Amino acid sequence: MAEKLVFDHTVESLLLTLKRPIPHAQVAALDALGIDLSKPLLPAYPVDIYSALIGFIAHQHWPDLPPAEADFEVGRAFISAYSTQTMMGRALKGVTRVIGPHRTVERMSRSFRTANNFTETRLKRLGPTHYELWFNFTTRPGYFRGMVHGAVGLCGVEQIEVKLVATQGHEVTYHVSWKP
């Protein structure tokens, strides 16, 4: 099996959630994680480095939250930073408003496959605004829950709920719902 890699533009978008300028102590901590900001980003990073980056950011911004909730907030912050601070993200934000929450959820596999070389999803519709969404691999279920919540939120819907309903190894299943 090929090494699980997260692509540079995804790492770059996650780094956008850090306050600017990034303090020297944080730059040193990132370097210790394997992300050297004194050089251009590598084309891809092992998933373990990306997972450690999520944990680092969670601790920097939400140190008082339980780890899963801090990861959730990092996932939402990632979507917010990506959709407001990158050209592709701004375009995606416009598209999600047009295509709506159903097609946004239905396109999750394609969206996640542009971020890394390993994510697969399966989707089952459970009701008019209720889906079951399965991911084949995640090291931080709270982070993925936050990203899904943030992505559906880009559509302009309210009362979004993303609940972790099952885990088996690295596989996770969420129930995703919203009010139109």
C-alpha cells in the first residue's frame, strides 16, 4: 500500500489558521513536527505529520477544550481559512452556494481526494436533509467532523449537525443533517 500523503495546498491552508505573523516559538515547533517554514512546502506530507499539525493548532487555539472538540474547531477553521484566503477556496465557496448542501455532501469524495491520496467516502441518504457519511481513514475524527460541518455551512443552511455515530479502526461514520 502506498504511503498516505496530504498534499501541500492542504497543509498550506491549514497553516492559514495560525495567527500572523507566526511567532518564532510556533515556527520552531512546526519545524520539530517536520514542517520547515524557512523553505517552500514539500509537495506532500505523511498523514502523521498532518495529524500532528492539527493537534498543534488545536492546542494553540483551543487548549481548554477536550481534544475531539478542539479538533472540530480546527476543522471548521480550516474550511473558513480555505474558503476566504485561497483562490480555489473562494471559488468553491461560490459553487457551494449555487449547488446547495445536497450536492456539496455528494461531492465530498472528490473534494477530499484533491487534499490527499487516500480518502474515500460513501454516502447514504437517510432523509430529506439527513445523510450518513462514511470515511475510510482518519486519524482525527473531530477534525473531519468540523470540516464537514464547515463545508455544509458554506451553503447557507442553518442548524447543521454532524454526529460521529461509528468508528472501526480508522474508519468513521457520521450523520450529517441541517435545516433548510
